[in-house]
Amino acid sequence: MSDSIRAKRIRRTPMLTVRNLTKSFTTPEGAKVRVIDVADFHIDPGDQIALRGESGSGKTTFLHLIAGILRPNSGVITIDGVEMTALGESRRDALRAAKIGYIFQAFNLLQGHTVLENVLLGMSFAPGGADGVRARAMLDRVGLSHRLQHFPRELSTGQQQRVAVARALANRPKLVIADEPTGNLDNRNTAGALDLMKDTCRECGAALLLVSHDDATLARFDNVRDFTEINRMDNASRTPWGQPRKSGEAPSRIVE
């Protein structure tokens, strides 16, 4: 067998693997309501995948489970060969800092710190610690080298989003998670922000998992999957108490 044929048969180790993952919440009445039931999901190194999911579908909960922010009731999550679900809290935090970059919809920038300090503080939790040279390089990459000493309140919404991208990628993560990252941007800034995010992840060799309900955002990805096909729960049409949602009723934040 030739080396080329043998190489094609070698399967890459997934960057993220999810197996038989479940998560339930307790209602005020004490009832248990399952909102996540994912049998199998994986992302290979360098992949860029978008998940389509409406509010209330459980997509934010799913991302929080992947990042180790929430603990599942059952199932296995493996990040770059490390079983996160087998780790205690401190080791989960360490794995998240070393392997995962998280871009929040609200950006979650520290308002009392400068742009540069926000990136440096994000780096401080990783094994290598804060690296001023790397932080400045990432901010230059996202076009903010002239804003290092500005505070978030002095930036436009689009600029704040770029800070969030720089912070998420500063530690050279293997996986970047983006939760509705364009939700606070206008249409003019959305395309540029997504291109920046995708290009920067590609340059850094990071896999990208993005969730959104916005068609314009999803249209910029070649690999788009419906979260309802991954999550076996019919959350989009049910309230957290398991009853069918009335027409026009807003979904509870418990299963965002």
C-alpha cells in the first residue's frame, strides 16, 4: 500500500468529542427538565462549524458544557485528547484556559481595564501566563494597535468585539467557541467581524464552533448544522417546564 493511500486512511483525532451528553435543570416546582441530550458530536482540528439554533434551543447551555463552565448530568466531553468531564473544577479551569477561547455575545470585557489589560488578564490563566508581546501582536492583528490604552467604554461595539476576538485567541487555543458573536453588531459590521474571526482562527490553527440564529451569520459558513438535529430535545417548541410553548411566548433563559 502506498504512503498516500495509507495517509488517507488515517483518521485525524478530533479536537472536540461529545458522547451521550445530557443536562437537566430543576424548575421552581422541583421538577427535573432535560434540555441537552446529544448522542454524538465532534469537531476535527481546524474545522469551522456553525450551529443554527433559535433562542431556547439549549445552544448556550451546550457551549457552557463544552467549555466546562457547567457540569453535565452524564456523558463524556473530550478536548484535544483530554477528558474534561473526568476533571475536577480546578483542572477544568486550567484546561479551559489552555485549550479553549470563548467569545461571548456581550463580549464580557472588564470595563475598568484597558484594551491591552483585558487581553493580558485573559492570558494570565493559561500555563504560559500573560505575554505582552503576544497580546500586542493579537491586538495589532485585529486592527487595534492604536487603542491599547483605551477603555471598553471608549470603543465602538465593533471594536469591542475585536478585543474579544483578540483575547480569545491570545493563548493560542485549540478550540474557539463563539456564542452569537454578532448579536450586538449592526449589519455593516457583522460581515467584517466574522471574516476576522474565521481568518484569525485559521491563521492560529484553531477550530471554530459558532452558534447563531442569524441567517446572515450562518451564510458565511460552509459547514452549518441545525442544533435540533444534534440535540435530541425539542426545546425550540417547549418551555423549561416541558409544556408546549404558546404562540409568541418567549423562551426561558434556562435553555438558551
